[in-house]
Amino acid sequence: MKAAAETELLEISRKLSPKKRREWLSYGRTLTTQTEKKSAVVEEDSDAAWERIIADSKPRPKLDAMAAKILAEMKSGKHFPPMRVEDL
């Protein structure tokens, strides 16, 4: 399938003027770059992303404050309703 698509693209490119061929090549490179960037982002799963954030030594005062508040609520026995999909 890939070879057939490549052959078709080559045939189309031969029909273009040199200027249009350069523009088309530039556009293809842009698409490839965007696709590679998206792939790199998708490859890191959410657990790995959280592990990276947690391991970072950079101070995160808002995150620390939220964690402290949640721990205090848990220790006080405050009821936590079950999470729903809409909450995410």
C-alpha cells in the first residue's frame, strides 16, 4: 500500500512545474514535522508524564497546597463522593 502511494505521489510530482514541486515538497516536510511532534507527545503515557512531574525538583506551591488540603480533608474523615467521567 505504501509503495503504491509513493508511486502515485511521484507520478503527480512529475506533472508539476519546478516551483510547484518545491512548494509541495516544503508542505510535505511541514506535515512530516508536525506528525513527528505529535507522535512524540502521544508516546509518553499519562503515568510516565506524572512520574516526570513528580520527580522534577522545581517547586510547585499550588500543587503542594492542593495536596495538603486534600490530605487534611481525608484525615478529618470528610466524605469524598465517587468520581464521575464528567469530573475528569
